[in-house]
Amino acid sequence: MSILNSPIYTRAQITRAVNLAALMGWVAVTAPIAFTRFDPLLWFASALIGLPIAFALCWLIGAPILRWVLQKKVSWTAAAIWGAVIAALVFSVYCVFAVNGNPSSQVGGGDYIISVNGVLTPYGWRMLAVDFVIFVLKGMAIALAVRWATGPGLPYD
């Protein structure tokens, strides 16, 4: 049996799940920024740049995991756990690309210095941890919404 067509979920359901996760992930990251600024250019730029990134990350990271997970029925608990795992992996990719390698830089100021010479300060680690927890919680919520939209799967005997 092909991994794309599990006995429980069809290829169309798997494709819809990945695309829905990408779209909801983009909204979850973009909406807090967009609602603070009512700038149509910002919305257009975030869609033009953010949507391809969201779909690429979901298809490169989320889809292989999702195809494996969807080989059997997915409970609500399993959806939340796997949503957290996929979100943690996507966040780790973000961390790799967000590292500031400039040896003579400082991000932040006063009591809120995030990094010095590319090394995170205790405050910077705390901010990274808070961002991580929020991102993982959003991933769990997205996974639960995708599970709701996809359904419990076909009966399998």
C-alpha cells in the first residue's frame, strides 16, 4: 500500500490537511502583526512572501510526518502531540536562519538586550523560549483544527 493512500485517509484528505495547515500557519503568524498595523501593503507583502514560505515549510517538514501519522486513525490527543512536534521542527528551522552571526552586534538596549555579538543573553533566551511556547501552542491548535476538518478517517477492519 502506498504511503500517499493510507487505508484510513485518502490522498485528497492528506493533501487538504497539509494545505490547510500551511494556510492556517500563515494566518497564525501574520495575523498578530497585521492587526496591529492596518497597512494594505503589509498584508500584500506578507501574502506574497509568507504564503510560499508557509506552503514550502508545510510540504517539506509537515507532509512527510503527516503522511506517516495518517497511516492509522488520529485521535485528538495524537493530533495535538504531532502538531506540537511539527511546530517545534519548524521553529528550529527558524532558529537556524535567524541566528545573528555578526561578531560586533547588539540586539536590544537597556535592560532588554537580546543578544551581544551573536550570543543570546538570559533575556534573549527567555524571549526565545516564550516565542517557542507560543509557536508550539499555535501548532497544536492548527493540528486540532486540521483533525476536525479532515475527520477521524475511514473505517478500517
